[in-house]
Amino acid sequence: MLDEFSELAGMIGTFYDAVIEPDLWQKALDDMRRHFGFHLGALSVIALPSGTGVVQVTTNIPDGYLAGMSAYNDDVIQLWGGLARMAEFPLEEPVLQSTVTGPEIWNGNRFYEEWVRPLGLVDQVGILLARDRTMVGNLGLGRHESAPPLTERDMDGLRLLAPHLRRAVTISRILEGTAAAAATFEAALDATRSAVVLLTQDMTILHANAAARTMLSNGDPISSVRGKLALPRELVPNRLQAAVQAAARAEQELGRRGIGIAAKSRDGTALAIQVMPLENRSLRGGLDRRAVVAVFIGDVAAPLEMPADAMRLLYELTPAEQRVFELVVGGEKTADIARTLGVAPSTVRSHLLKVFEKTGRHTRGDLVKLSREITLPG
């Protein structure tokens, strides 16, 4: 068990290393494929509206099959139940294709007949990493007929990795290729248009790029209090500090903390803060080794939706837990939620138990009542 945890922690570290050294994305994907016993994999993150690739890597896909993949886009969408069905999948949640569609959809599908079946694949796992106005991203992993069935332990391992992978590709999108071009990571931060601050464990500011310095001089939306970073209009107080401290303890502890921390500027503009751990990075150049995190401050990718987003922010729900909450409050039963999300009913029950635990509620009726009462701090 300890060896497996060490392997997962190593993969998490490689995700963050790949933000700084983009050539490492290939290793990151291949490490995941091998650890979970998948036959092949593909990671695709596309910036919007430009359509340029932020991260595009594959592993163990034969050249002949790789060259023709783009011709099957519509067929791939059909295999996953169509665009409307795919839009229901929560971010970060590993979805097993066989729980979404079956042979009645697969048989006769051009991608399945010409690509999936000839490669000996019997199932696929998809993880949605981004779906907003700034980018779309997903991870796909194919299971070979010679491999044993995926276990719930495998799926839990993927769930552990998913928020870290999502954070890494989100920050890669913010950097917009500057990491690959810059001689040092600090130079890459200075080249990006987004505001970035490097912090010690106690929130002391070590470095701020030009955009961040402007914000600090205005005291909006971030400020410096005796040399320490403050976020005056953080919607849920102390989330940023908690994320920094978690990253300082161990990057795998960061989990979902530090993804999309919500705040506002003085004029009410909504902001999202991303926290990336730095302490274990092999950084190019002479970046101050006291830096434990890089904090990225930017506009939100999508407007907040109440009450679901309030639940997410106040109770630190995962995207899957948030979606289960939404559907439970909407009156859906466990079996219907499982079909909607493309997961097993047991997974829905596990997510619901987590929602009860995090909110201190005990029944579905309690959650309905909470949804009517919940508000975000002003």
C-alpha cells in the first residue's frame, strides 16, 4: 500500500513538473497508463477561442491509428452517448464508457469498428478536466482485452490524481506556452499576462510579476500586509491560506484545495485563484527555494451558479459531489443519478455519504432544506 501511495505521489509531482517542463507531459501520461494497467492513453487540452493545443500527448497508440484519430470525432462523441450526455459528466470524475453506453451503440460505430476493436480494447475511462469558455480538456485511457477488469480501488486512485491533473493543465493554460520558451520558471511567470505571486508557507511574498505588482500597489484584489499576501474579498475566508499550508505539508494533500478559490475585486468582478505547489519542483534557474507555492489570480471561467457553487465553496465539495447534490436536490433517485453521471450506483452512494459528512446533514430532505437556505458571504 505504501509503495502504491509513493507511486501516486510521484505521478502528482510529475504533473506539476510538467507545468514547468512541458516535455514531461509524455512521462506523466505514460506513468498513469502503466500504473493502472491501461493499454493506451491520450491527454488533450485545447485553449479557447483560439483552438491551439495547450497539452496534447498520447501513449502507446500505433502511428497508423494516431494519424487518423481526428477523422472520428463525431463517432467518439456517439460512443459516449452524445454531447448532451457528456455535458452531464462532472469534472475530475473518472467515467467508465461501459456504464454510459453498450454494444447497442458500439456495434456499427465507425470508431469502434475501425479503431477500438482492432486494437483489442474492451473499455475506456474518460476524465473531463476542463469545460468552460477558456479551454476544453480530457484524459482518455483504453483498457485491453488481456487486462483484468478495473476495480473500485483503481477508480479511487484515478479520483485521487484527477484534481492535481486538472490544476496542472489549468495553470499550463494560464502560462500560455511561456514555460516552454522561458529560460527560467520565474521568467515564464513574468512573461504571462496573468497575475502570479510566489509565497512562503507563512504567506510571505517572495516574488510578484508585473500584473501582480499592479494589483498589490492598488490593494485590489490582493494586498500586502506587512509583506504577506492577503485576499481581502475572499468569498470563503482563509481558503487560500489553508491551500498554501496544505501544499507546504505535502503536495498530494492539496487535493482540490487551491483550485478556483473564489474572490472578488473591489468593483465586484469575480475572480478565481489557483495554487500550485513548488517546494518539490526541480525548477530551472535560481528561483528562491523558500517558495512553497505559486498563486495565480485571474477572472473566473464561468459565472457562479447558486446554490450548487455555494455548496462547493463552503463545504469543499468535489465536482462529482456537487453534481450529486444538485441531482438529489432535484429529486433524482440513485439509479437515475448513476445513469446521468455514467458511474455505478455504489459510486453515487459514496459521493452522497461524503456530501452528508461534509455538510453535517443526514438525509436527502436535509440537503433540499440546505439548498434553500444557503448563501455565500457577501
